[in-house]
Amino acid sequence: MRSIRESLADEMPRLRGDLPERVNAANALLEQLGALTEVESFDHSYVIRGYGCLLSEAVHGRPEVCRAVERMLAELLQVPVQQCCERGDRPRCCFRVDGSGTSVVT
């Protein structure tokens, strides 16, 4: 999983701008990978919430799959990210982005 995450992160462009711009760009990248997601904002933080899961076949009982995407997003966004995915009968992606103390990335 680590090598897959590193490979994906290496192939994706570095995200620039303030945190809202980077979160929207990360959301767009997830959608390019096949995810149907939206961004919600909450007091300096964000949630990228999926309507389904682009890795649904792999996540049943395998939280490390969600953690790999979590780490990839944290690397791209350059802020802490915590997965909050639902891995039950109907998996849904969910990632909390910590916006406290962020700066613009140039």
C-alpha cells in the first residue's frame, strides 16, 4: 500500500494556493480517479465526503486502504488529514482536513 500511495502522490501535481484552493484541487484529483465527492467546510477545516467509494472492493475489512489515501491527501495538501471512511455494506470515502494553522503554498 505504501508503494502505491507513493506512486500516486509522485504522479500527481503539487497543489498550490491557500487551503481552500488545495482542498478543491485534491477533490478534483479524487474525482479524476473515479470518486464522486464533495467538499464541506467547518470552521477552518474541511471534509471531503464521497458518495460511494472508488476502492469499495478493496476496503471491506481493510482500513489500510483508506489510510493510504489519507496519507496521499496529507502529502498533497501539506496539512493533517484523518480518514473517517465508512467501510460497511455501502462503503463511503470520508477525509477530514485540519485547517488550523495553515498557510499558502507557493
